[in-house]
Amino acid sequence: MKERLTAQEEEELNTMTKLEQELGFYEAAKQYEQIPVPEELDDLVRRTIQEQTAKKEKNMKKAAFKRSMRIAARTIGAMAAALLLFCIPLNTSEAFAKQMQSIPVLGRLAKVLTIRSYSYTENNTNVDVNVPEIVTYETDEEDTAATDFTEEVNAQIQTIVENYEADAKARFEEYKEAFFATGGTEEEWGGRTCDVTVDYEITYQEGSTLSLILTTSESCFAFYGEQYYYNLDVESGKYLTLQDLLGEDWMNICNESIIGQIEERLAQDTEGQLTYWGYGNDTEDEFASKFTTISEETSFYINAAGNPVVCFPKYEIAPGYMGVQEFEIAR
């Protein structure tokens, strides 16, 4: 019976076995290296390496493009957010808006910004105001005359807003005092309030030319509301006129168009809802304000099509319930 190997003998046997295996692997590797490689196999290996390298480069380019698109998307998003943050101060900060006048652009451009916007309630009067300001941008040397012109217009708008706001609140207070002074009771008053609003609308804005309407109104005294029309060429620093837009025959062009539109409106008014003083059935002598002609003081604005729109305030050529009457003069 064979004796069991000692621990030392087993360790030596394992060492001998590993050595034989390593020597066998070495001999096999040596023989493999000596095997000649066919030329076709060498070409195949080379083409395979080139194809894999090209494929890897293509994949790397795709990955790089995707990364760049993600970065671009994030950048555009950041720019959009920055633009939003940039635009917000223009409508909220007077100082910021004025600083924008130094930004260089091509030629002189006119923009309208809301420099102040506020709402509050005082003595049962609800006030809601948006104050516009005209700013200009230019690349050439500063045109003092044009700058003075826009500052003059802005000062006029500011004065209108301040005066109307103060007068509207005072009117309501006087009305309230007179109501109770003449025997009115709290129950009859019923917690009345008055809404005072000042706002504006830009009707045309192209290059150095702009047209806007400043509107004032109050709910308790509708006849005190008024519209102010600004048609400006800031490049030349002047108010535009109907003659500037329509030529030398501007008055006849407007008169013929307005009378024609009045007659057309009345002809289409089958329910008798419209009234123009001195036209249609209203031809009695009491209607002394029948429209016959415009004047240099007649209000107008420029619409999106670039056409002047002649405007008559309430009560001027029609009853107050018909509101402001507008007539587009096509060119």
C-alpha cells in the first residue's frame, strides 16, 4: 500500500506540475509564433482594423455632435432666460430703460417702453396706470434736436398722466361730498367706487416712425376720458401730419373718404342703430355739428397697414354712446 505524501512532498509536486505546464505553454507559443501568416489573412486583419477604427471615429463624431447639440440647447435656453431677464428691466426700471439708449444699432430707431406701471386704491378710487416713454437708439453722433424732441414728448405724456390721475381722484371726492351734502345716505351711496385708468397702445412702429395712443378714462365720469394721439418721426424730430402721409390734397382725400364711409355705414344699418349728426334722418337744424371737413387739428393715428385713421371723439359727429368714431383713409 502506497504511503500518503507529506505536505512538503505535495507542495513540491504541485510546483513541478505548474512548471511543466508553463514550459508546455511556452513551447506551444513559440511554435505558434513560427507559423507563417498568409498574405490574405494579413490584408484581412489590416482592413478589419481600419474599418473598426473608422467606425469608432464615426461613432465618436456622432457622440460629439449629440453632446454639442445638448450644450447648444442648454445655451439657447440660457440665452432665452437671459433675454427674458434683460427685457423685464426695460419695462420695470426707468434707469435701465434710459441706459439702453447708448446701445449701438443701425440708424436711429424709436421704441416705446413702459417705464412705470402701478395700481393702488385710495378713498374708494381704484387707480391703474401704465406710463410709456419713447427712447431712441443710434449709431451716429447724437442728434441733439431729435433727443430734445423725444424728451419733450415724454415730458408732455408724463404731465398728462400726473394731472389726469390727480384730477380724476379729486372729481370723485367732490362728487362724493356733493352727494352727501345734498341729502344722500350711505345706503344710497352703496360703497361706490371709481376706476381710473391710464394706458397706451402702439399702433405703428417702424424704424424712426411710430404712432401711439395714450388713453385716459374713469368709470364714474365717462365724458372726462380722452385719447391723445402721437404720430412721430424721431429721425427728423417732428410730429407727422396728414399732409405728410397723404400729400398736398390730403384734406379733400380725407373729406371724401369720411363722408363716403358715413353714408355706407348708414346704408348698411338696417336696424337704425347708428346716428351721424346731419346725415340720414338727422338733418334738422339742431345738428349744427354735421361733419363737413377735417382740419389740421383733427386727430389721427397710423395703423399696422401704414394708413392714417382719422378719429373723432365722442359727441363730435355722433352721439356719445357710439364712442370714438374712426375712419381709415386708404392710400
